[in-house]
Amino acid sequence: MNAPTPPDETRRLAALEAYAVLDTALEADFDDITELAARALEMPISLVSFVDAQRQWFKSAFGLEVRQTPRPLSFCAHAILTPGERFEVEDAHADPRFRDNALVTGPPHIRFYAAVPLLSPQGLAIGTLNVIDRRPRRLDERQWKVLRVLARQVQAQLDLRLQTRRLEERARGQSESEATLRQGYEALLERLRLASAAKSESEARFRGLWESAQDTVLILDEHSIIEYTNESVTRTFGWTPEELIGQDVAVLQPERLRSAHTHGMNRYLHTGERRVNWRSTETTALHRSGREIAVEVSFSDFTVQGRRRFAGFLRDIDGRKQADAERSRLQTRLRQVQRLESLGTFAGGIAHDFNNIVGSMLGNVALARDDLAPDHPALRSLQQIEQAALRGRALVAQILAFSRQQPPALSPQDLTPTVQATARLLHSLLPAGVTLTLRVPEAPVCARVDTVQLERVLMNLGTNAIHACTPQGGHIEIGLSTQAGALDAAGDEPAGGEKTGAEHARLWVADTGAGMDNAVRERLFEPFFTTKPVGQGTGLGLSVVHGIVHSHGGQIQVTSRPGGGARFEVLLPTLDCAAPAPAPAPAPASAPAADAVPGPRAQAAPMASSDPGNNTPVGPAPQPLSVLCIDDDEVMLLMVERLLARSGCTVTTAQDPQQALQRLLQGGLVVDCVVTDYSMPALTGLELARRLHERLPGLPVVLMTGDGSEALRSAASALDIGELVPKQEAVERLAPAVRRAVRRGASPPPAAGAS
């Protein structure tokens, strides 16, 4: 986009013409300023540019070979529209004024432009001092200050030229006396003195800027001797400027890098060849203490009074490097945690559905066995089906343990007896050539654990260790200790020493077996992942270990390498063994209760005289009960109906929970107890129980589910649901649960329609 013409264009062009600067030869005074601007601001291009009627002409061009460009392409034509104000284009590709400009789309590929206008004595903008980069960026206030100081130096040179020209014109236009010529000469000398003073002031300002810079600034001669450094060198390297000036820069380099620096410097001085990026290079430097630090270096060369000099800007990036490494480590751990959580959710969902299938299989096997004579040949097949279903039920329990949807029964325990008992059991399983050592402390180590689940953790880890040492032989160590330092909630590693005073229990199982590589370690706790041959192992052992440990609020660490064995460490929060144990938690809703008492209604058929889910005698035979069973799964519904009928109940079934609820509320059906599935599409078992609790508050409800989570138990307790029966255990627990629910009922169900 062409820049508009300034409103005072005629006067502006006349002011430019008065300087007589267009199409003149290169001058060192201007070239020094553009080079200094480029070096100080780390830009590849710096220009002193003037805009006449047709073009943009460069009095000095550092980093650019051409001397002029057409005015329609000129960035400076836009900059002169606002005299006295700085002008900046952060990204030419994003600026509609310049994105189609040939200087942007082609050489020199301008992306960034910043300029300070050059003004005539009348305040008219005749050109600019500008810097250009081939990447987007922006100047901070310090950098703008540098550019303005240098623009004043250009202005001083132009004013000196203008005064000189006027003196020359005056001398040519009239015959002046010797006194007049002397006066003009003295005025010229004064101007030169002022220009020299301005230059000294500029150098002082630059020194002030460098002294206040956060980066370390070094100026070296061509022999790598330090001629100048700023105060930041003390903070970064531990040296004072006075100590470093006069020393070889090698004092700041590790010994292994000094030879490469010397060769590179000599090569550049003789050939001009660069093999590293002078604008930004990451390398290693040496602190005065001998500690190596990571730094980012930008450097350039320049000539002062015919002598070669090199300027370097060094930034300490040690902290940034450490932060990047820590961020990468945390991101890797986060991805592993998220993957395990998603797998746990997926596995838990499969387990719940599989519980329905297993429960139906076990129930129907039990019913079929009762229907057959004791010598019937099909009984053996039923036994095999039952064993397979029980194995499936155990597998589901492992999946739920991995997904942490099966809450542990935690209680304060000294871990030493459990570790010793498990070690004795594992010792009996050792094959020839494998030895086992147990290391436990004399003092007790206490934590809140589910002893059964902790034994499962140790057995799984111990069994894996035995397999790792078979058949070549080896050694296994099982140990228990306490360790200082709190657990880190962010991952599976100790938090370190920043939380002093805290302790955790440390259990470990180590072996001298084949070990594993990083690829195996990353997938170690995924369900169904195994390195064993097909048919040997389910791939759930370590998944279960992971789920159990995390359900106890603990963490697990693995150290291993190929051929170097493996070490698994389980970290658990400890308890004060001397502290009194908390009161035992209330028994879960599905726990066995005391002796049964007759139900609230009299019926003819007797129930069984003992409770398979309770070891205590039931007492007098309970009276028969009327039960409504609701489940949208027809196979499960028929199995439950037959189980309860076998126990002496009169059973009514329904697949639609809403229709069943309507019959109950309208008085079309009167029962002693409702058995309902939890997960149904039309109406959940919890919602059904809530409505019954509101309208028929005395009616007991038994909830059947494949979800044993603590959240579901809490929700059921809030609705006064006294019994939760896992579907996969319906054969053993459903009939006793119905009896207990009826026994706990406060009174017979109220009349239909009661509110």
C-alpha cells in the first residue's frame, strides 16, 4: 500500500534539498552510526534513509547492498508522516500496508522495521534512522532509547553539513573580509567541538546502558583478551570486571571447549568463515567456582581506529534449562498417569458389564444343579462352567482393583507381620537356584492398609520376581523400612527433602533377574500387558498392584535395566504406632447382620433355616416373603426370580421400572421388599429407590449392581437402602440380603398412594 503524501510535501522536499546530501559518496561518520545501531540492537540491517519525490535513497546502508528503492515500496515514506514520533512495524506479514510489498515478499524479506524520523530545523521529516530484521520482533524502551540517541548523532552530522554549506554559499556569494572568514571558521570549529562532545555523550550513554544490562557484555580484541565487561559478569560468573579485564576469555570457558574457540577465532580472522550462529548460540561456560553453567551467546565484530574488536552478550539460561527438563519430566509423568486413568475407567466399565454376565452364569449354574439328580452326568459340565465363572469373577475383581472402583477396608496395622507372612509363603514357592532374603526393622512400621490387598501386592511382586529369576537362578530381597520425606501427590516419586519431618513406609521387592528396558517399563502397569508367552499370565498382576497402592494413598517406583534385575518400591503414608486406633467404621451395607427375625407379613412357605452369607444361626425359620424384582436384563431377571423362589419367596418380576413403580404407588401390587437393578435405561435403581422412599417410606429396597464404588454406597445409604448385592455374588448373598432388609424394616409397607 502506497503511503499518502505529507500535506507540506513541497516544503519538506525543499528542506531536504537544502542539505545537499542526496547522491553523495559514502561517509564514515554515517556508516559508523548505522553499524553501531545494528550491533547494539542485534539487527542485520540499519539505514540512514532520505525520501525525495520519487525514491528512498540511503546515505548509509549497513547489511544492505543497494543504495535506493522506489518510494512506493518505501517503509520510510510511512515513517515521515508522523514527525517527532517513533515508527514500528512488528510483523510486516500481518500489516495490510506492507504484506504485499515486494521488499517483504522478496529480498531483503523485511519482517520488522523501526525508525526515528530525521527533522529539518523547521520540524519537517526528511528521512529516518532505521533498523530492519527478517523476523518479527519489537523494541523495548531501552532499545528505543539507543535508537533515539543515534538518530541525534545523525541529526548533528546533518546540521553540521547544513551550516558548512551555508558558510560556503555565503563565501561564494560575497566578498568577505578576513575577519568574517575567521568568524565563520571559528563557528565551524565550534560546531565540530559540539559534535565531538555529542559523540562523547553518546558513548557515555551507551556505557550506562551496558552497565545496567542484565546480560553480561564482553568486548575482546582479536587475541581474545577481555578489554571491557559490565557489572553483570559478577552475578553470572562470580568475577568482578576489574579481575577479568586483561585476561584471556578462556578463563570463562570449560577446558574442553577452549581449543575449539581458538581454532574458530583464527579461522574467522583469516577466512571470514563462520560455523556457528553469531546471533544466538547455546553453549557451556565456566563459573569462577568451577561449576559449569548454560549460557546463550550473541556476538559480532567491528573496527575501532583500524583495530578489530569482538562484542559478546551472554545470558545465563541455566535456570531455564532446568525448568525445561523438569517440565518435560512432569509432562511425561502426566501422560502416563492420564493413560492409566483412562485405561482404568475403560477397564472398570468392562468389569461392571462383565459382572452381570458372571452373575447370571453362576446363578443359573446353581439353579441347574438343584434341578438335576445327584448322579446326573451334566453335573460335571456344570462344575466346569462354575469354575470358569468363578475365575471370571476373580478376574473382574482384579480389574476393579486396578481401576480403584472397589474400595479397600483400611485399618491401622503394623506392616511387619504381613510382610513376614507373605515372605514365608513365597519362600515355599522358590524353585531350585533361587534364594530369598527378608529385611524388616525391629520397631513396628504402621499404616492404614487393607491387609488382604497388601498381601496381594506383595504376592504379585514376589511371584514376578520368582519368574524373573527362573530358570537361570538368582536372588530376591523383600524388605520394609521407614523413610523421611513426604509423598508427592503429583506422581509416583518422593517429593524430596523440602517437606522435612514427614515419613512414609517403604516396602520393596528386588530381584537379580533379567530386568527390563524403558519400553517395557512405560507400559508396566497397563492392564493386559505382559511379556510372558501366550497362556502364561493375564497381564493384570501389576495393574492390580498399581490400583491397590493408589487406593491406599501411596505410590510405586520401579528401577530396572536389561540384565540388571528390577526393584519395585511401594511407598505408603505412615501412622504413629503409639496412637490409639480410630473407632471401627460402620459395617458396609451388605455385611452380614445378627440373627433373623420373622418378617412383617405371614406367608405359608418357609425360608431356608441358615444364611449362606452369615455364619451365625438364623434361629426360627423365617416366614415367606413377597418380593418384586426389577431388571431390564431378561436373563438376569429370570435367574434372580428362580433364586428367590428357591429360597421360599413369592416373586413378581418387571423389566420396566416405571411401570412397576406405578403399580406399587397405585396399590396394584403389595410386596415385602423390592429388589432392583442399579443401571437401567428408563429409571436408575437409585431414582426408583428415592421415589419409593418418598411415597412408601417403610418399603425395604435391595439394590443389585456391578459397581461397588464408595460413591454408590454413600448414595444408597442416603436413600436408606440397607443392602447392596454385587451381581456376581447373587447366588450366595441375594436371599440373605432380602431377609436382612425386611428384618430392618420399621413397619409393614403403608397403604398404596400414601405420601
